Amino acid sequence: MIVGAMRRASAFLVASMAVALLSASVAAATPVVHFRAEPVPIKGYKHTGYIYGAGTALQAEYQISGKEYFEAPPPLIGVHFYLPAGAEVHPKGFPTCAKATLERTGSAECPSGSAAGPVGHANGVVSFGGERVEETTTVESFYSASGGLEFFTVGHSPTSLEILSSGHYLNLHGAGGFGLEFVTEIPLVPTVPGAPYASVENISIEAGSAIMMHGKPLYYGTVPRSCPKAGFSVKSEMIFDEGGATPPVPEIVTVAYKAPCPRR
């Protein structure tokens, strides 16, 4: 998190298509991660949500806890999210909001229809006045011309924050039993010179929308049309900087889940 300035800090993920409810913890001496990702209907569009082949939005929440870094979780420096095989995104045709626009004016001048979902929020711990304090922010997501997502995060108290970050897709045809991989890289973010870096404790965001094109709805994300007997495979890698070092010393926490198939 950055006081009074905008940087490419990506403390907040989100936005990919996944199917599941995931709740997992990891071994001692590492942060504990709980994750929930639920396909939900798109407001204003019928027959959307967790339905085979249907358009959907993703409501995702990350809960991170730990005391390893100044009584908080270590700084989050990356998130890799692996969608289930068969999940698709369709960015072509959606209005986009340029990174330069967000840098210059924030979200006020983003084109209509470029928002990837409703406003989310995130909580973290920052340094302020020699103390470690809680910070609550809003998180807006927008479609990017590159096919990924731009995230614009704003905090007002106790520090004033404006943070711009980006996410992109890898493995467009899937790999390792998974589908698309959504990747976010997060730099170490100071709030006060010489003080500990910011930590992230909670992320809650909904991503995925629809627009009308040629009289028909166009959905950004869709649920797979079929499901393996064992359910959908979902995986997320949370990458922390062990000890807040520069250069970072990565510590990876992996959580995985077999999501039950949708009801027909």
C-alpha cells in the first residue's frame, strides 16, 4: 500500500472464473489461507450462475492469517489461480479501461461497460505513526485491452491510498489437469519509509459481467459444459515474501479443492 501515490501494487486478486468452495490451511510457521470461490448469477441476466455452459460471475474471498511478520501475515507478492478445465473467458467485445486512464483520473473516466463487476473490498495492515494499523479499501475491477483485468484500489483511513494493479492469463489451453491460469504479481509496498511493508488479510471481490451485442448477451466468463465424475479441480498458489526481504524470498502456500459438479 502506498500513501498519496499510485503504484503497480497488486494486493488484490481477483478475477478469474472458478467453480468451488475452497477452505484449506497450511502447515505451522506459514500463513493460514482460507479461500472461497463461488460462481454466481450476473445481475440483470437470466439463466446465469453455476449452470453448465452458462455465463457466470465469480464471487471470491481470501482470508489470510498469521503472525510471522510484525504480528501479521508476510507481505503478499503474488497469486496464481488455476481455473478448472473447460472454464472459458471471452474478453473480445467488452469495453476496456486503459491503465493510463486509471493512473490519470482513477475510475471516473472508464467507459460504460468496462467494469468487470461490482465494487469489492480488501483489508490489510499498514504502518502509520509508528504503529501497525488496519486499513480497509475498495477494489474496482476493469477489463484490460490485453485481455486480462485491471484493479483499482482506494483507501481513505487511516492512510490515503490509490493503487493500480494488473492480472493476466497464462496456459490458454490448460495444463496439468487445469484450465486457464490467472497470474497477479505484487511488489513489496511500503507505507512509511523504513517501516514494515503492508500485509493483506482479506480480499472479497466479484468479477465477471455481461453486455448486449447484436441483440444477444455476451458473457465474459462461462461455466464448463461438462464435469469429470470426481468434480472440478481448482488450485491457488499464494506467494508471500518470507520476512519482507529485498529481494523477496518467496514462500508458496498452495491450496487445492475438488469442486462438486453443478446440478442439472
